[in-house]
Amino acid sequence: MKLKLARTTLKAKPKIVDLKMIEEELEEKSIFYFDKENSHKDLKDAIEYFEEKGFNVYLREVKYGLDDGEFIYEVHIIQ
């Protein structure tokens, strides 16, 4: 499954990663930010993937503006 990481600027294109790449980075960090272009279903599937591997996963929306469309997803993956 492929997910888009959050953009670093408003005009940048989001970087695409798969779950294996995220799993490899878990030794270095546990918080990931995903772009609003990801479907909520894909993020739920990613959460189930990591929970089956024994991780605790928390998902929330982080708003960075007043508009309803100005948000990113924050995912904590904790062992």
C-alpha cells in the first residue's frame, strides 16, 4: 500500500512511501505526517497493518488553517 507524506510547502508534491519504508523508519522515529490526499480508508488499513504487528497506533487530523481543507494526518506508531 502506498501513502503520501505531508507536503513541506504548499506548492510541493507529496512524497509517496509504502508501509515497508515506514516500518524501516520506526527505529528512528515514531511520528509520521501524511497528506490530506490520502483516503481515510487507506490510513485505517495502515493502522490495522501495524496493529497486527503488535504496535499501538494513534491517528488524528492536524489543522494548520481556518479552512476545512487545510489539514494533515498525524500518525503515532509506538511499540
